Amino acid sequence: MNYLGELISIGVAFSWTATALLSEFGSKRLGNLTLNVLRMALALLFSMVLFFTVTGSPMPAGASAEAAGWMLLSGLVGYVIGDFCLFQCYIIIGSRYGQLFMTLAPLSAAVMAWITLGQQMTMMSIAAMMMTLLGIGISVLGRGEHHKVSLKLPLNGVLFAIGAAVCQGVGLVLSKIGMDHYETTANMPEWLIPFNANFYRCVAGIIGFTLLMYFRKGMAPLREALHDRKGLIAATATTIFGPFVGVGFSLMAVQYTGAGIASTLMAMTPIIIILPSYWLFHEKITWRAVLGAVISVVGVSLFFLG
């Protein structure tokens, strides 16, 4: 089928849009830490079912101690710190603006890869950074009462969003380093490696989020969440559309089309999310917000297509 990879990539962008919207709803209903503990637990459960179906064992295979160490570190940075910041920014500024700031993740990944892996920063990469920052600036900056330029969003929400994007980019590079230490085995196909790697990331995630919850609020919110039907549905759907379906189909997309094309199409979430945010959360749509989102996505595209 022609354009199968492109169609899958667009589907992934919609899947991640659903994840963002469900995460905003779930975070506001259950709380940031409670939702993340449930997500990590469900992601581990789904992963074990996948492993058992494919390999006959519920546990991941092929990871050396070094690989597992890198993936645990990736989970600490990407999930515990990154998702904590991301879900907190959803509560403060909403998922639409949160996803706009997540276009900074490729920038932080490029800088991290330049520092740790020696990958070169091209002029196209620098131009992509500038364009992405310009798009975000158009969306979130406006004319103030006493200043020519002012921030239209709460500063703490913006800082959480930037922190989430940086941690996602850094966590991605740490994941790449970890997966480079994996070894395929006779009963484990190569496409399963990212899922095996994500298992260790989720282990770090559930440990980190549980400790944060225990020392900040105790375990009472988690016990209450287990009796919240709508909250559990949101947590389950968030897990399915995000780390499970989103990851799986993103890997499938690059098998049928170029990685640059797939990555660009999957980065369209900040544009796709504008209308659902208006319908569900009654967020005002302005020409600046639309223009800023489009420019940011074009900036991300330059990373992958340049």
C-alpha cells in the first residue's frame, strides 16, 4: 500500500494528541503523581503481556547490566523528572501549550547528542532551533501593559514545560546509548528491543514516582484513585495511546517510510491539538497560537528533513 508509513505516522500524531488531552484530564482529576504511578504500573503490565505473547516469557531479554543501567537512568530523567514536569505544566497551562513547548525536545536531544555522542550540529540544526523558538515565542508572548513584550502564561507552567522538553530530549539520547548495548537473542526479534528498553525505563519510573508520592502526600491518593472509575479509565487510555500504541506504531512507521518524513508527521501534535483543546477545555484559539504552532512544527521538520 502506497504511503502506508505516512498514514501510520499521522495516526501516531493523533495518538499522542489523545495522550496529551487524556493526561491533562487525568492529572487534574487524580493528581500528577497518582496518574504517573498508575501509568507506569499499567505500562509494565502491558509490556509483560507483549513479551509473553512474543517470546513466551513475561520478562525482557537481551539487556546487559550496562544497558539496563543506561535505561534506568533514562527512565529517571525522561519519566520521573520529565513526565512530572510535563503533567504539572498540563495542570497549569494546559496540554495545548504543553505540547507546543515539547517541540523543544529535539533541540535538547541534538545538544545532548553533540555533548555525549559527538554528533555534529549543522547550520540546518541551528536554523531549526531558531525557527522552533520563534514559533513558541509568537504563541506565548504578547504586548504587556507596562512592557513591550510580556509572557501570556504563568511563569511556573512555562518552566515546567521547558523542563519536560529538556528531560525528554536528554532521556531519548540516554535511551539510544542504552539500546546500543542490547544484544538480540534467538527468541527476541530486533523490533522488540525498544519495548524491552522501555520496560527498564518504566521500572525506574514507578520506583521514582512512588517514592515522590510517599514522601510528599503518602499513599492515600493512590488508594482513592483505585476507586475512581473515570480516573482509572483516563489512566488506562493514556497508557495505551502513549507509551504502548504510540511507541509501537512510531517504530512501525519508520519501516515503511523515511525516518525524517515519519518524525516530521508525528511532530504535528501541537497543530492537531488546537481544535480538541477548544472543544474539550474551551481554550481560546487565536491566529498567533495557530501561526506559532505551525512555525514550531516547521522548525522541528528541519531537524529531520534537512
